[in-house]
Amino acid sequence: MNCQPLPRSFTLPSVRTADFHFDLPAELIAQQPAPRRDGSRLLVLQRKTGSIQHHQFPDLLNFLQAGDVLVLNNSRVIPARLHGNNSESGGKFEILLLKETAVNDWWAMLRPGKRAKIGTRIRLQEKNGALTKIMATVTAVNAEGHRRLQFSETKNIRSELEALGELPLPPYIERRGEWPGDRERYQTVFAQPAGSVAAPTAGLHFTPELLDKIRALGVKTCFITLHVGAGTFLPVKTERIADHKMHAERYEISEATASAIREAKKTGHRVIAAGTTALRTLESVARENGGTVNVYGGETDIFLFPPAQFQVVDGLLTNFHLPESTLLMLISAFAAPGESVAGRELILKTYAEAIRERYRFFSYGDAMLIL
């Protein structure tokens, strides 16, 4: 699903990818989570004033109000990384499942990709390296270099993933394989429908106890489902960000969530998105329904960057993002809706402060609340 078309007279500004660069010390890239889920830090940015406050994550309670709606993404991460050997040469492959098109039929990223020609047959490995009987055959290659795989010798490869697969930790977590706690900590406590190949990381900070305290304030907690794709890791390679193409991701919004959001907007209460995935889902549906959130399901490839307007979300909880990434561009747009430059400058200034204060960055890092 795309954004509504722009008028013919409207020309997108030449906002450059390089405008969203910043230098990040490597030691600030979190390699493992905080000892406790809610033990991370929380930077609070007030958009109107530009003020920055430093807190601990449980202090989020101080910034929520009765009547607010907190929207979280409940997608579950699947163990989407598999290993296998070429059935003829014995050469090793790493497989990252991307999208299921039918039972035992998946699009995937393979390494090394050049050796995965159409017709290549790959026998999957167990975690100890022993070969299984399960075979993956390359049946197609698309323009992006992704391979279509047909799995055989199994009724459904989905049922094998817990035993054979690894959680697809992001490439900036530089350790081999899974850390013993990854199965629990690279998953939200409210994860339900399986389908993501990356965690909705803003949700990783919540504990059941903290969610209970949020509800006790009179805040409604609601859920959407957006299955996060590997495109979340892909760099923007175009010089102009307007030329970048987002990958489509599947989402669903329930009647309970849609109704709570409509009521909040009607009564003047705030909608707080826990994560860029929740924000993208809500804004996608609003663009399809004249600014209203209804029950909806489908795919979205919405790309929000300066200048952009937001029709639903009033506040955003998010982690700290990669330089020149689509997520950094999104929060820059949210920091100053409708402005081409102000939001980017505010976010880069805020990130510079976070670096000085030694915040931990990316998936297992600290959090930021933009109000």
C-alpha cells in the first residue's frame, strides 16, 4: 500500500540521505540487553520546546495521562535464520527467511547469494551441524537478489523453525549465534502472532508489571500486528531519500484497537505509538480512510520522511536508530511535522546529547519518548 499520490504541482524537496548522518562510537552499540527489561534509560524530547530530559524507563509512567491510548506491536519474531549445505558440493549457506507465499514456499536472503543459482538444492542443518533430511531448492531469483525456496521432506518448514532456526539478530550485534537469553529478550512479553524477522524493539522494554501500572493510570493499552521484514536493516542507497523504495510489510488492526483510537481522537486524548512499526501502521490506515483508523489488514510500504504530516499519532516511544536509516528519517519527520529541516536538526541535536550521555543504541539499547 502506498501513500496517497501527491498533486502534480507538488515537488518533493531534494532531501539527501547524507543529511541524516551522524558519528556513533562503536562501544555505544548495545550487544546485549540490560539486565532487566525495564532497566534501560529513557530520553524524553518535547517537540514544541526542544527540551531534553533524562530518565529511567519506568519513569514513562510520569508522561502518560488517563485517557491516553498506548499502541503496541504484538508480532512475534520467528527463528528465521537457517543453515545448510549444498547437496552436491557441500558448500555452506546461511538462509534468512523473509516472506511465506505458501506452505513450504518462501522468499529468502541467502549467503553467499552468487552460489545459490536456480536449481541449487540445500540440505538444512541442525544446530549442532548435523544434516537433516529437509531440502530447500532455489526456484527463482528476483531483482533484489532474493531467492525463492521450495522446502521438501517436511510437511511445513514453519513447524521446524523452533528446532532448527536461530533468531535473526541484527547485523550490528557482533557475536556468533544466539546469546542464551536471546530467545526471551529479543521478544516482547506480549508477542502473539508469529511472522517478524526483526523485533519491534520499542516493545522490548515493557514488563507485565509495568503494563499493569500503565493501565492503572487509566491508559488504554491496545495492539496492532505488523510483521517486521528484513527491510528494516537495509540501508538507504539512493542519494535523494525520496527515491528510496520501502519493502511491503503485512499488518492487521482489530476492532478493539480501532475503536479505542477513534474514541481517543474524538475526545481529545493522545495516541502514543510504542515503536515506529505501530506508528507506520496507524498512519498507513489513516491515509487509506480519510484520516480515520478502521479495522484493516493488508500490506504497507509507507515511507515517512521530512516533510510529513501525521494524522493519528501524538507521541512516539522508540529506540535509537542507525545513521542514514529510514527510521531516523521517520522520527525526524515526527519531531517537526510539515517541516523539511527543523525535525532533522532537532533529532541530530538530541542524538548528539544521547551520545554525550552514553546512551546505548539500536535494538538492545535505550529508549526515547517524543511528545
